[in-house]
Amino acid sequence: MDAVDGNAIGGLLIDVFGAEMSAAGSTCATCGASRPVAELVVYRRGPGTVVRCRTCGSVLMVFVTRHGVTGVDLAGLASLGEPGSALSGRRNQGQGGTNEYAR
């Protein structure tokens, strides 16, 4: 099964969260790796969409749509930031700002 990056589910994320989420920060509950959603690994060829951690391979998110309703499992995430949070945290790092990944 071929993997794509998190940008491939941009439209799905807008449908579910009502906002552009590809730049939002995410933290894996298994290994603690933090990165923007756009950098996660996505598999779309199953009965649903599976999003995995690029570092350890753990399942972070699962999206399944049936009869026009999308079910979402975010159990693999320790945190999911607001849209744009990943870029903001990186920009402020080393400039006296806070790194929201470390929370």
C-alpha cells in the first residue's frame, strides 16, 4: 500500500474539523514525536483512512466514512494543536518564544 503525506487529507480534515489542519501541530502518544499534520504518513486504500506517526509508525488517527457520516478515532494522538500551531511553535523556538510541542 502506497503512503502519502498529511496534505493528502486536507479536504477530509476541513470536513471533520471545519478548519485547515495540515499546519496544525500533532504529538504521537506512543513516542512523543511532534510534527505538523502535513508531515504524517497517510494510507487511504483501506475501508478508511489511517494516519501514522512518521517516527514510530503508530496509528494516530483513523477516519471512516459510511452513509455520509465520518467517524474519527484520534486515540493515538497525545495532542493536536490549533491550525497553524506547528508553524508558530517552530518560528518561536530559539527566539524567546515557547515551544508548544513540549507541553
